[in-house]
Amino acid sequence: MTAVCWPLQAWYEGSAAGVRMINMTDRMRGIVPAVVTPFQADERIDYGAWQEILEMLIGAGVHGLFVTGGQGEFFALEDEERQVAIRFAVQTAARRVPVYANVGAVTTRQTIRMAQRAEADGVDFIVVITPYYVRPSPDELFEHYREVCRSVRLPVLAYNIPERTGVDFTPEVARRLADAAPNFVGLKDSSGQLERIEEYRACGLKVFIGRDHMILDGLERGCVGAVTACANVAPRAFVDLYRAFEAGNREEAARLQALVEPLRRAFSLATFPSIVKEAMAMAGIPAGRCRRPVGPAPESARAVLAVILEQLREAGYLPEPRRAQAGKA
């Protein structure tokens, strides 16, 4: 695990590496689905189904793919599976849209190993969820991210979701890291604390909102886009929301935000991350099951999802199913 040193002066003198970094960060925008990882009945990754999903999302006009995140069940994947999954996503995307790969792990050592492998496999952006289970101090968290940034030449984003990790990537840590690591360029913030967006942006960082029911609020506060799990189900609705906002049509953006919000609110009806996969299966999208111990959503949740999906269908926002998939595979 060889660290790459970043001479700050070179970046401000317009080095080739610096120019490449600027060109890459210009692509950080829009709707980036937090892509599911589909599994077969025996819990092996279903690469045929995954290719269908990735092609469906790209065809709907999304602006990037966020793989091996929480909705992608990274926590249930072995290291080798995770690497192969990242490589498969890169090959399927074929540079049509950028690929954001979450490589975060509990230890700095494992995170660096995953980051360097992802870089070698051709991802566009390295994403690093905060360590979980352990609760590093702010100084330890800063050191963790600084070492990861030093280990690769790609742009790096933090992934902040304290309700699940128990660790908060604060604006103070972000400011220190932005000063220390030129390739630290932004974050996916799923904290739900909208007031922080301005603080992160003041550090020169680009922010993706990570809460599907707050997309419009995030965009209005300066987020460059959204990393959204629900876009797996109805990607065009989210793309149209973003386009409406960019066109200055807030009324249409607000209408679409209200349309997609019930799906996000339904997350509490079953164990995460099963609701999105259940909704996809009910819509005819081959998402498969979650890895155990997470089981299928209960019938009560499916009844609620049926109403939500019918609303999306009536609005013309459910993708055409390519093959039927039983929700309880």
C-alpha cells in the first residue's frame, strides 16, 4: 500500500494532474442512484440482472452510478465480491456516466486496499463511508481520510450517514481535510442536517444530498445533486426533478419531490435495505432478495408499496419491466 504524496504547489500551478482533477469534478452533478446489488435465490450476485438494472438507469438519463453503498449492501459483500462488483459496474457503464464506488471499511488499512483496487479497475470517484462500529475521535477520523486520499490519485468523497455508522463527518473535520488533501472534493451527506450544506460548501466541497425526501431542499441550498436509493425504482422521476430545478421550474420540481417522497418514507416499514428491492420486484425490475439476515418485506409493507407504485405508474414514471421477478426469491 504505497502512499501517493500530493505536492500542493503543483495543484495551484495548473499541473496536468490538477487539470484532470478539475475536469473530473465538473462531472459531479445530477441524479446518482445508490444502485442495488441484486442477488439470486442462493445469495450469489446476479450479474445478468445487475446489467439490466444498470442499463435501465443509464437509459433513464441518470448522471452517474453509486455502487457498493448501503443500498448496494456493501456490508454483506466479501472483499473479493466487492472488487468484482465494482469492476463489473465500471465495465458496464463504459464511460457513459461516471462510477462512484464506496470502498469504506472499518480500518484504514482495508479502506486503502479497496481504494487502490477500485482506482486500478477504472472508477471515476472514490467514496469512503466513515468507519463504523468503532467510533474514532475527530483527529482519528481526519487521519483516516487523509491517508486514504494520499493513497490514490482519484477524487475522493466522504460518505456521511451517522444514523447507521454512529460516526459523524462534521464540517470541522471536512475543513481540515480539504486543507490537507487536494483530491478530497466533496461528500454524500445523509445526516439530514440541511444547515450543514453551506458549511461544507464554504470549504470548497461539492455536496450530494443523501436523503431522497430532501432533494429539492438540498438543491436549493447549493447541493450539486443527489445520491438516491429510490431512483432504482423510478429513475426518470428523479432525473426530471433535477432537470426542472436546473430549468428554474420550482413548481414542477416540487410536484415531483412530493410524488417520490412516499417511497422514501416507506423505508421504515421493513428492515433496511429491503424496501427498495421489494418495490423494484413489484415493478418487474430484477432486484432479487437481500442477503440474510435481512428477509423480504412483510405483506403490510407490500400493501403500502402497491399504492405508492400505482401513483408512480399513473404518473408515467415506472420503467418498463424487462422481466418479472418474484419479490421473495
